[in-house]
Amino acid sequence: MHALLAGENFWPADPRTLSELGLSDPLLESLVCRLLLSTGNLTGRSIAAESCVSFRIIEALLERLRNRRLLTHVGSASMNDYLYGLTEDGRRHAERLFRDCSYIGPAPVPFTDYVISVEAQAIGDEPIRRYELTEAFYDVSVPPELLEMMGPAVNSASGLFLYGSPGNGKSTIAHCITSCFGREIWIPRSVIEGREIITLFDPTYHQEVEQPGDSSPFDRRWVRIRRPTVVVGGELTLDNLEIRHDRGSGISEAPLQMKSNGGCLLIDDFGRQRVSPTELLNRWIVPLESRYDYLTLAKEKKIQVPFEQLIIFSTNLDPGDLVDEAFLRRIPYRIEVHDPDDEEFHLLFQLAASRLGCSYVKQSVDWLLDHYYRPRQLPLRRCHPRDLLLQIRNYCTFNDVPFEMLPEHVEKIAPGFFTRVNTRPMLPGGRSTDRPVLHSSRETLAGGHGHE
């Protein structure tokens, strides 16, 4: 692999030759032909930019294709370049290639190079120290005893159960944990194994950061991203954990655990998936113990893929009620996220007020505790301060008054916020089939990042 590995640094160096690119001539040829079939005539530099391959490599390839009368010069372009187009033979050739695989875009990276990159940027290589974990939670409220339990769990880089009531920030905790491992990594936009192209970069989960400038050349098939935190909930099925091959396009898509390599995979609301907890954990036994997963390509070939992430199972239920003791042994860290007490509830309001841009008013929180939480025996949730302040802001905007955390504003929005709703259909006569629950149940740490 033509890359630099130094300590925690991974740098995909700019390939200078086809050999350093790690791809065959026919593979690159098919990519260029499909591109021209799809877009029409392009300059050599435009082809290089679209395929994320240096112009010096593309220029030599274009000349070979022109000598085979698959391409022709359609016109001249600046900087000693030409406008290229397909000949009739070239168009027929491109159409045959397109029927087999319609992939157009950045040239893929060899799968072996991807494996090296994952291992070089693994989250478990450098143990997390107390101060690093504290810094990761600098703008959220987390009790010291919770940090004390999380540190060893994070350093295990294996499996972790986070459980507790909804609305207490389990998803936010997962995002903060991921940030402990260094903020950025490199991933390829797509990889190739044999003749199968697997797309990896997914803007749903991968947040691009500013790429290096021209003064720091790099292989543009790779993209620099924040360490991913992939969150999946009740929609998760076992199919999401396998390579998905589209027979129509001939393109495959990486599963969730490949997309979360180098970061965190959060199984949110564990126990409420379409697949049973036992089936799901059975799927994770080998990866959790060996740090490798085994995936099947379209042609039934098995490949060994690194499993380098912290997997977090977040649930509102007791883990012991979901799986048996044998499974719990494989996920040794189980941390309960408790409701805040009154003192922390005030702190959460301070953090949320600072973040949203208003002054903290202690009397308003005391009023809420005295008039709603205590008399109605409502549980305190970490999401409530932020949610309440957002409703106050909306109330102030509508009434054209300054956004302030005043008791009279709190009194106006509280009845709607604390409206109880029924979780089951009403029986004849207006009787509920289940006990009422509080309307607000956002999963976030007030004053924190606000992730669901």
C-alpha cells in the first residue's frame, strides 16, 4: 500500500503509477468508459477529477484507449489537454461494461489497503486516560461515578450495555465516547475485492472534514471524516449486517459494521428490533471476541473484515431481561444511566440556558419542581431542561418578547409540556388500556449535543 503509517497517523499518499494505485488496467479502463458513456465528452483532467486518480495515470490510460480506437480526440483543451469521447466501438464496449456493473465515481481502493487503514486507525491502540474522557464530556453533565465506570469500558474497545430510562442521554454518551479516540480518520469512498465494488462512504453516517490542500498531496480516493458514530434503532435487521449486492447495478454496499469501523456502533433501543436479541447477539459473538467479521460477497466468496469499533447496546430495559448470562459474559460492561437528582437538574438547566442563549433563573426550576415534578411524582430526565427551554423560546418568539427563562414563561408552557398521553387505544367509555406517560421523552443530555 502506497501510504504513510506513523504512530497514530495514517496518510494515503498520492499514487504516482498504476502499480501504486493498486488497480488493474482493465478495471480503470472500465471506469473511464462507463463515465464517458454516462456524461458524454470530457477533458482528460475532468476524467481524472471524477475518478479521483492523478492526471498522469489517466493520461497514459486515455492514450492506450485511443490507440485501441475506443476513444477519440473530440477537441483541444487548455494545459495541453484534450476533449475525449467514445468511438462507436468504444460506445458498444462501454455498454457491455455498463450491463455488468454501472458503478461511476471515484476509483475503488483495494480491499487489502482498506484492512491496513482500519488496523492503523483502530480505536483500541491508544488507551484513554481520565482527562481525555473528561474533556470529551466537557459540555454535558455526567456524574463522576458514571465517568468512573465508563473509562475501563471504553478502553476495552469491545461491547458495552448502556441502560436506563429514555431521555437520559444514552445516545449522546455514545457520541462523546467516540470523540475520545481522536477526532478524524481516513476511509475510502469505495473498495474492491476481486471484481466486486463495495461502496463504503455514506453521508448519512460519515461527516467529511476539511480535506488537505494542494500542499499536502493525498490519494483522493480517500476521504477524511470525523470518527463515525453509527446509530441504528428498531429498524435494524440481520440483513443490515451483511454486504448488500444490487444485481441490477452490479454494485455492493458495505454493512453497518464496516461503516462504523474506527468509531462506535450504537444499537439504540436494543430489544425492540425486528430480530430477537438472541439472534442479534449470536451474530456478534465472533466479531466481539476475535475483532474480525466474516462477510459474503456476491459470488459467495467469504472475506475477513476488521471489526474495530466500540459497540454499544442502549436499552430502556434491564440487560438481564433481554439475554441470558452466557451472552452477558461477552459484553462485560453494563452501565446504568440514572435519572438526575435535583442538584444535577439545576446544572442541566444552566448548561442548556447557556447553549440556547438565555440567562439561567433558579426560581423557574424550583417552580417546576414544586408544581409539577414533586406533586405528580414525575421522574427527572436529562432531556427535559433543553426541551422546556426550547418551548419557552418558541413561546417568546410567538409573543414577540425577549427569550428569558422567567417563571411566568415557564408557567405558560408547562401545562402543554407535561400533558399526559395514553400509550394504548382508549377503551369504550374513555378508559385507557395502559398507564399514561409523559409526553416528552427525547434521548439527549440537556446542554449537550442534542442527538436523538
